[in-house]
Amino acid sequence: MRSFIAGLPKCELHLHIEGTLEPELKLALAERNGVPLPHSTVEEVRAAYEFDSLASFLVGYYDGMRVLLTEPDFYDLATAYLRRASAQNVRYAEIFFDPQAHTSRGVPFDVVIRGLRRALLDAERTWGVRAQLIMCFLRDFQAEYAMATLLESLPYREWIVGVGLDSDERGNPPEKFAEVFARARREGYLLTMHCDVDQENSTEHIRQCLEVIGVDRIDHGVNALEDPALVAEIARRGLGLTVCPISNGYVTGDRKTDAIRRMLDLGLRVTINSDDPSYFQAYVGENLEAVHEALGLTAAELVRLEHNAFEVAWLPRTIRDALL
Ligand code: HPA
Ligand code: ZN
């Protein structure tokens, strides 16, 4: 089944580009930009990663970004990811980026997006892998800053397919960003939000995504299974759920594969993704293998997972059909 998984055409829908920063590239960019780091080897960088919760993961995630300063840095970051993704037979990826994690450090928005955009265009030409960008707002910042970021993105509207919401969920419910997401919808962006696993108010946050925001997709969303009304509504709307089992294992101690089994059995459009593959040392292929190992999936079920992802991808039908 290993080679079956390797050869399966894949679609990645939950991937933070800043979470693909491998230690080798981090060290190289630190050197190029003259950014002092407390580590000088790959092993030292990895040894410093220690997370057992979303909050503790986010500390290292934001710290790693200090080496990303110029347009070529963002180009190199996205190119490295797309090279690896295409080697795993990823045909299409929707890539999150966190502009506020950079503008808050003085790196201009246009530096970030131009580097990423150029990498996407070159990767499609070089490896045939398609990708689109989803701009995430950091939910632990004020809604006003998210709105300002949304307005700053408008000149690049054609380069961004949708908006998302990530970072620390505690005390930062979806409804805090209702106005921002309503405006994003009016500007033509598609909408998704993280409802991370086992947060304080996970089911209430999923309810707000459905009833207040009107999302087109939910990132993670595993806790919906606790409430039959949420499951029914997600099924009725045919919403995709972008689940990240190895990431879930790091931040909760449980890869939530039993939940994936139930979602499959309920006919929900569950998809398997990598989230932050450098930090969790697992790209989408390893995530599929982990689910297969835990559940003993059939080939048809593995195909179903990827089929779900292509189905809920934010692509025009003709392009999706060509990729399938
Ligand atoms: N959850 C919330 N914020 C994030 C994540 C995540 O899994 N990865 C990067 N930022
Ligand atoms: Zn995520």
C-alpha cells in the first residue's frame, strides 16, 4: 500500500507555507540575511522544537519566520515546498500564508505575496503542480488589523482565492471577525476558518462558522462529531473538512484517526493534509500513511480521501476535472 499511496494523485488543502520552513533553509536564510540564530545545525534546530499544544507550537512557528525578510526568501520557501509536494505527486495545493506574521515585523505585504506568486508560477511551469494562495488572518490580533490587511490585499485580489483564520483560538471566536469575512465575501474571496481540535469552545466555534460566517470550508473541524446537528449541517452543505492527523497528534496527543473513520462512514467530505510539515516532519504522503496504518484503509477509501479533496478544492470545474 506504500507504493499505492506514493503514486496516488494528491490534493493538499491545509498547508501553512511558513510551516514548511525546513531547518536547512532556515539556516541558509539566516546566513544570507545576517539574522543571528541560537542554533547552527539542523539537529539543534529540530531539538529546539517542543510542542504539546497549539499555543506552544505557535511560539516556535512564529520564531522561525524571523529569517524570512526578502522577496527571494518567500520565493525560495514556496519553491522548496512545491518541489517536495510534486515529488509526492501532489497535483494541486491551496497554500495558506500569514501576511500579518510578516507585516507586524516590518516586512511589506507586497514582498511576501510577490515572492509566493512567482514561486507558484515557476513551479507550475517546472513540475506541473498547480497551486493557489489563501490569505489567513491571525485571530489573536485585533479585527481592525485583519480588516486593514484585507484592504491591503485588494490590489492582489486575482492572486488570492480565499481567506482563512488561524493562530491562537483561545478567546478568539469566529464572530470576532464577522465584519472582516463579510467584506471578504463581498470582494469575491472564498471563506474558510480554523476550528482547531479540542479547543475550549470548539463546537460553538464550528456553529459560528456555519451560522454567523457562512464558511465554504472548515479547517480541522474534528469536534463537529460531538454534535449531530453540526454533522447534519456540514453534510447538507457538502462542506469540506481539512483534517491534519499528524499535526493533531502533536498538539493534542491523539491523531484523531478514529474521528477520520467516523467522518468517512458518515459520508462527510473529509480530507487529509499536513498543516505544518517541517515542524511535524510529515508531508501529505506521510499523513496518508499514518491514517492507513491506524485504520487499515482500503485502496478505495484512500482514493475517496483524495477525491473528496479535489471535489472541495476551490477550482473551476473544468480544471478540477482535468486534474482528477
Ligand atoms: N492552527 C492554528 N494556527 C496555525 C496552525 C494551526 O494548525 N498552523 C499554523 N498556524
Ligand atoms: Zn492549520
